[in-house]
Amino acid sequence: MTQRQLSGVVLPDCGNGHAARHMLDVRGMSAGGGYFVECQCRHTPRRETAEDAVDSWHDINGLDRPKREPAQRQLPLGNVSQMRFTR
């Protein structure tokens, strides 16, 4: 089975009141896989990230997008020493 339902994301119902399911098709994007959200009457296009699929769900239902937390800051790499390996 190539599709599985993801848990942990609470999605609003569609405009017709159907419950939404957040899904992942584990095939590669070129084979028709990716993340998507579906209900009884509509679905989003397949997306590369789960966040993009949720954004698409909000777009097709005319809902405001949820606010995301800012990304974690990356540590500067200036204090990292690198070892040189020889053969």
C-alpha cells in the first residue's frame, strides 16, 4: 500500500462539512506521490512537503492559513574544526 494517513495535524472541515484527512503517498513525486489532503468531495494536488499540502487545503476552502512558528536559527559554522583525512 503506497498511501497512509498522517496523524497529529488538525485540519478544518471542507466547505461542505466533510472531515479532512492528511495523507502521504510514498511514491516519488515523478510517480504521482507526495503529500495531499482529501475529504469526501475534494482533494489537494500532490505536494512535496506536508506544509504545502495543508496550505493548499486552506486555499481551496477559502480559509486563513495557520501561523507557522519561525524557523530555528542555524548555528554559525565558524567555530567548527575540520579534520583532514588522507588515503
